Amino acid sequence: MKNHPYTTCILSVLLLSSAQAADFYVDASVSPGGDGSFALPFQTIQAAADTMDPGDTCHIRAGTYRETVTPPLRSTTAALPIRYQAYSNESVTVTGLDVVSGWALQSGSVYTCSVPAEVSQLFIDGQLMMEARWPNSGINHLTPTNAAVETATSMVPGGISTFSDSAIGAFTNGHWNGAKMWYMPGSEWTSTSTLITDHTGNQLTFTNTSTSSALQLEAGDSYFLYGTLNALDSATEWFHDAASGILYLWAPGGIDPNTLTVEARTRRYAFDLLWERDHIQISGLNFHASSLTDQGTCNDTLIENSTFMYPTPLWDTKIWGWSGGIYIRGSHATVRNCEVAYSWGDGITFHYGSASNTVENCLVHDCNWIGGLSGGIRAAGIGHLIRRNTVYNTGRTGIVFRGCEQTRIEHNHISHVGWITKDQGGMMTGGIDGGGTVIARNWVRDHNSSAWCTGIYLDNDSRNYIVHHNVVWNYNNGMRMNKTGIDNQVYNNTFFNASHEAMGHYAPDGETYTNIKTYNNLATDAPFRGTDLQNNLLDSEANMAFAGTTHGDFRILENSTAIDYGRVIAGYTDGHAGAAPDAGAYEFGGTDWIAGIEWTPDWNSLPVPAFTNIGNAFDASASTDADGFIIRYDWDFGDGNTGYGKTVSHTYTATGSYAVVLTVLDELSGTAQTTNWITAATNIPPPTPLVDIFESGTDLFIESDGTKHDTDTLLAGKPVSGTNVLDARRVFIKFDLSALLNAPISSAVLRLYNIEGLNDTWGNAYLNLISSNWNFGTVTWDHPIGTSLGVLVGKDGPFNQYHEKDITAHVQNWQADPSSNHGIRIRGDEAHSINAKYFQSLEGANAPQLVVNYSTTTADIPIAAAEINTELQPSLTWNSTAGATYTVESSTNLIEGSWLPVQTGISGTPPANNFTDAPVSNLPPARFYRIVRP
């Protein structure tokens, strides 16, 4: 009894806290003066921030917000955060750009206007323009056109230096005085910038900002000049004179910029969390030419489901310099499910002194355009988790963890690093005690550096790292531990196609390792390095028998020499499948793993699977991926066996017909599958098809104003031009699964017939589970949804065919708890116009289907499924209802075939009806039956 008052007290506090939480609304399209209600929203996010208390949520309506939000200090807690989120998945952009206008022609094609604030980037009609520079360059900042030093006349580290370039002689003396210069000196580890103090003839004099002897300008080094009006000499270039506040622009094609939408970046950050702003949550926002920072001591920040495009502008770098992207200085922050791209510095930054932060499931690409020490992800501090990220296209390193300890870096997919610098890594640290930092189950592949690129790089004197179960391919060195290297553990890694060495070691003064354990590694190139080398396998690609090195699948096949080659390592080889652990990153017969994000961006074209088979040979070479490549081919042969690889062999032990499923995965985690039915032998009767095809239930599409449509067409997306959200449609569909068998489900596939659509940049159809019950009368535009099922059909179609989505796990849940079947919602990209996808409804000729395969036989066959005996004369039995009329239909292709009537007008005779077809004289191909109610 003593517990009761205490329990009541806690409950009262919780109820009070819940009652105090409030919702505020913001809409950029309204006039100032609102109270933050849904009817009278605030105009700015800052107005909401100034009003919000712990536990409150700011719902931001679609639009563009030109502000830097600085949340006031509040006494938030983990249970009562302050949250900023897009309202109902609307498209919200928070930008550092302001529209500039009032252009006047200066001369030629150059126009000017007044912009007193500093301008760091310029966009025209959404496209990034080029800050005036010489030599002129294209828009790809990872492969710029730069000038080259001809003679390094006089290099004084940290002092006045000179070099010559005959191309400079084309300009009058003094033309480049006062200009800025970016240059990549000497060993080209990092870039720097400086000022030109004198230009005479073909010679430039500058203040040398590098004090390192290895980083001094040499003949052939690249540079470009900027920061001066004298560099503005071509279309798409601009220059801002900070002293006068005048902005100069040569618009594309020499067009009058008064006829264009010109936006200048005048703010660095969209959100500045300052100090001690704890428990701030941001979800579903698009940051454009802006970023987010905390100044330090902020705790429990959450940033999720957002995009950060152009977070960091061009900056005046220094030797060993770097610049933050999403900039986190505090602790226990999480950045997840975000896309970060097009940065002159980092994509995501955990600063020195930060602790216990997480970056997870993020897509980070096209970063470090400056060629400094930045990375796609850069982490310093202690106790971080860097997991399941995809990082590609960086000027130097993919993931930098220099200055980082007690951190886990796992399941990341890194590629195409080193576009601008030399001697870097896909993942890199150096000169620090890692404190047990773990680097595990990462894919590191395909670099773009001109020299010395290493997959996993533990630079000078790195110690206390655990590197296990990684795959590195197509690098100069698979891994490198330079100079002393102490107490590192290197287990079960796969190093393939290292052009120099599998494991490199730079020891200019004869430095040696101490306590380096190197076990169970697999490589096609020598050597393995360490003080304790055990069970490392160096062998040919053929003997290793990988599933597919050309497309990056390094799982081993049953004839691999790596099988059972390793030794037991407690905590790292536990649960090995064979007599001993295998060498390398994958255990044959063990648990598979993949790296990288678990979602795919809207702009990624999904792979298209296709395969053929002759006898026991299956070939998926006909599969395609329009904008990338397929990295995984996985097979389900329909008899309980699976396989992997582009080409595989499988022999069935029992005759019959089997549904063979091929699932493909591309490098950006786009996935698709296709199913072919095959007959494993001839002159035999088909097996009993344990399949239910559900084609009844409720479906409709709804407009955002609540108008509902129950027709033979389902419409998702926006069928008209314009940005009005009221133009959008959403689809709701729920199958009647009352006849679902109480038998194990092996697969469940949703099939929707896409009858037309548009090849549009934004024309994807997205699926979500619906999270609460509904019917035609109660469903609303904002009806609650849950788990995302991804993209059903991409922007490029194809159209006029069925599209499939595997929802096995969810149908199994519905089978276990029928009350949880609330169906599926389909939406388009509602922020953009003319992107609608049309599907046939349950009333259409090609109705939606839920195809359920059972893994065991049963005598309880429901309506809409058939049991075929093993005799030559098929016999069917189904549950029936008095007064109902049935039609028996037949097809030779369960998935794509045409169903033809066998007998119509069959009256129901409960509890069951029977039907026997005419004898079949030539069984193959398999014949399938279904019972329908007209």
C-alpha cells in the first residue's frame, strides 16, 4: 500500500508535463503577427523559437525560410525536448540565401547591385555560380581547371616567395596585385591560400603560408587566383567587393539578371544552437546554402531526415586547415538519415572536445572541394559512433578520425576519395592513441587520387586500434600503419587488388612495430605486416573464389581456399560456420553483412533485375542500373535454398515448379527483385501451389482538401503544375486478409499495376504502412502512418506493368495480429509538380494483388486459392458461402500470365465447393488455378 501515493504522484507529474507541451505552427507565406496557432501561424521559425518551452513542437509549413534560428536557453530534458519539424512531410527549406535585385549594367555583360552583407555564394535559378577565378573552370569542383607553376623561383617557408608561369605574362603588370591564391604545394597533402603581393611579367610574389619543408611550391603544382574583380571575365562568374558592398555578376549567357532569380548567401547557418541549448530536435528540413552549428556544451541534439546542400562555402584555407559542415561541439548528439553534399569543407563535423556523438545512416558526398584536411565525415573527441553511412566523392579522405578515441566506425561504405590531394585514406587517423577504437565491417573501394591512396590509414605512430572484417579493394594500399604503430589488432580483413601493397609501412628512420597482431587476413597482394602474423592467406583471385570482384561482392564460394583457413580469435570469430574460422571478412555459411545507408535517395534510379536460366545455371547479367552499378545479386530458389553472385548454379533435389526470386542491390542501397517460375524437370505433375492471391479489400485516393475518390484508378502525387500542396493526391489501400491461412508464410509480395506516369525528376511513388484503422468515411489526408517501405516505382517507371514490393515481415505480423492490418499508403513527391503515378484499383482490370506464399502444406484452402492434387486430373476445393457465385480460372504463369475462365456460374454450396478439371495430357508448363467471385 505504501507504493500507491508515490505512484500517484509520478502519474500526476507526467500528466502535467504532457498537458504543458504545446504545438506551434510556422508558415513563411503569411504576414507577421500570428500567434503560432494552426489558424494564425508565425511567419518565421525564430518567432516560434522565442515562444517555445520544453516539450513544445514547432510544425513548419512548406516554403522557404531565410533566417538564422537561435533558440533561446530553456530548461529542456530528454523527456521534454524542443522539436522543429516539417509539417506533415511538407517541403521546408531553410536557407542562407537572400534574393538580390536592382541590377544595373556596368559594362559589357557585367551587372552590379548593392549587397552590404558579406556574400559567400551565389545561385541563379537554383544553380550555383562560380566565384570569379583564373583560370576559368567548369562546375565540377572535384576536377577543376587550374594553372600550373612552371618555376618555383624562390620559396621561403612562412615568408615572401615567388614563382613564375608564362600564362601570367598575358596580363598587364599589377593585374593580380591583391588577389587571393589557392595552391596545392609540394607533397600535396593539403592546400593553402594566400595573397598576391606583386605581379610583374610572368612572376607572382606572395606570402608563403606554409612552413613545412614538404609543402613548398614546386614546378607542376596547381593553383588558381580569386578574390579580385580582375578575375571576372566570363559568364556564370561573380565577385563581391566587401568594402563597397557592390556585387558584380556576369549571368549565364550574358542575360540581364533582372529577369532571373538571383540569390546571394549572406548567412552561414540556418540554426545556431549557441551554448547549452540542450535537447534540441530538428527533423525533415532541407538546409540549402546553410548549415547548423552548436558553439559548445550542447547536449542531446537530434538532427534527422534532413538534407544539407552546400553547407560550407569557399573559404581561405591554410596548411592543415579544415572547415566544418554540420558542426557539432557538444555531446550525445545524433545525426541520422540525412543527406549532406556539395561542401568546400566537411560534410559532418564532430569537433575536438565533443563526446558520445552518433552519425548514422547518412549519405555524404561531394565534399572538401578545397582540398584541405576535411572529410566527408570528420570526428575528433571521444566515444563516438560512426555507423552505416555512405561517403563518396571527397577531395581528400572519406572519414577522418584524427584526434578521436574510444570510437566505433562500422558498416560504412566509402568510395571515390582523393580527387584533389595525395597520400590520404578512405578512412584515416594519425599520431594518437585510439583508446580501443574499432574499425569494423566497412567497404572501402575505388579511389581517385593520383598517388598514394590507402583504404584504412593509421598514420604515424597510431596505437590501440582494432581493425576487423573490413573489405578494401582497388586502392594503392589496402591498409597502412606508418612509423612505430603500437598495440593494433588487424583481424579478418579482405584486401583485394592493391596496386602497391596489401599492408604498407612508412619507416624513414627504421621505425618498427610493437605488439601488432595480424590474424586471418585475406589478400591478393603481399605483404601482411605486424609483429605477430598468423593464419593470413595470400592467394590468387581464382583460388579465393569470390562471388564477384567486378561488382564488389567479396563473399566467398564453397570452393574458396579461405574456408577454415583462420584461427579462433575470441570475440571476433565466435560462431564460425566450419571446422575453423575462415580467412577474410566473410564467413562461408555465416551471417552476411552489407555496408552503407539503409535507404536510397529519391534521385537514385533503382536497379532493374532480370535473369535467365538453362538447366541448373542461373544468369543475372541482363540486370541493369541506369546511374550506377549493382553490387549484390541474391537468389532464393524457392526450395529453401539460397545463393549469391551474378551467375550461380543450383540443382533441385525434387521435381516440380519453383518461384525463383532474384534480389539486386545497387551502390546507393537501391533494391529491387524479380520472380520467375521454373519447372525443375519434365513429364511430371506440378507440385501443390501453396499460394494465396488476395485481390479484395478497400482502396481510394484522397486530395489534400479531403475529397475522396473510389474509382478504377488510384492516383498518387501531383497531376498538375504548380507548388500548391492542395494539388496532391494520396492513395490508401487495405486488403481483406480474413482468409489468410494459419500456416507459415515464406514470402508476401505487394503488386500494383502502374498504368501511366511521367519521366520526371521527382516522380517517385513512396510506400508507408498505415498505423491506425480507417475506412472510406474516416480516412483523412493526414491519417497516421508508420514504417517506410521505400520506393515502389521510380521516376523513370517503367509504366504499364506490375511493380512488386516484398512486405513479407509485415504480412507475417498481420497474420499474427489481424487487428494490426491497416494497409498501405502511397504518396508522390508533393513538393514538386506534374509527378503523379497512376495505378489500377481493386475495381480495375489489373487489380492490386497481395501474393502470399506458404512454406508448408495445409488442407484449409480459402477462397481465391486452389489446391491441385498430384494426379493428372486437377481437383480443387475451397470454402464457399451460400448465395455466392464463383468462377474457376486457369493460367500457366502465376505472376504475369493471363487468367482464362475454365468454368463460370458455380453456385456456392457451403461449407465447401469442389471442382475437377479435364485431364491434363501434357503438364509442363505448370498450370495454376484460382477461384474468383465476379
